[in-house]
Amino acid sequence: MATYDNLPVYKVSYDLLVQLFRLCRNMQRDYRYTLGESIKNELIALMLNVYRANCREQKRDLIVQARENVEVVRLLLRLLQELKQISIPEFASANEKIESVSKQLVSWEKWATAKES
């Protein structure tokens, strides 16, 4: 079992969280304390689910929860871009990280499902 902070999915999630903290500083107050906080909380929940899944034998349920976190982040990020709170290049950069995390979680879920069967 690799330590959680060496997992590529954890590293990309962490980078995305740092990026979102920086982006939130430039948002209008209304959005910073609603959408900004929601997206940061969802990313923290994602990272906790990755950590927990890495520590357990039965990983699949936690990976599914992490995938749900990713979809919520994707939705909130798109909303921020539509509301002109982040630029298109910032949106594209964050979306690349989200896609990377999503693909890694799908692969991990397939592996965990095969192992648990």
C-alpha cells in the first residue's frame, strides 16, 4: 500500500485545491463565500475519500464517493466560469486536473471491483 501522499490522484487533487484557493481570492464576495467555499469543501472531501480508500481493504465505496465529489467540483467550476468568476484559461487548467483525477478514479475503481470480486 502506497502512502496516500504519493498517490498521483492525491497529488493532482491537492494541486487543484491549491489552485482553487488562489482563484477564490479574485472572486466577487457573493461567490467567494458560497460557490468558492462549496468547491473547496468538496475538494477536501475528495481528498479525504482518496486517503480513506487507500487505507482500507474495501475501497470501492469510497472511490465511488470520490467520483461523486469530482462531478460536484466539475459542476461548480463550470458554474463559476459561466458567472465570469474565473477566466477561460483558468477554467481549462482546472478542468484538465479534474479530468485527470476522474480518469484515475475510474481506473482505481475498476481495479478495486476486480479485486473485491
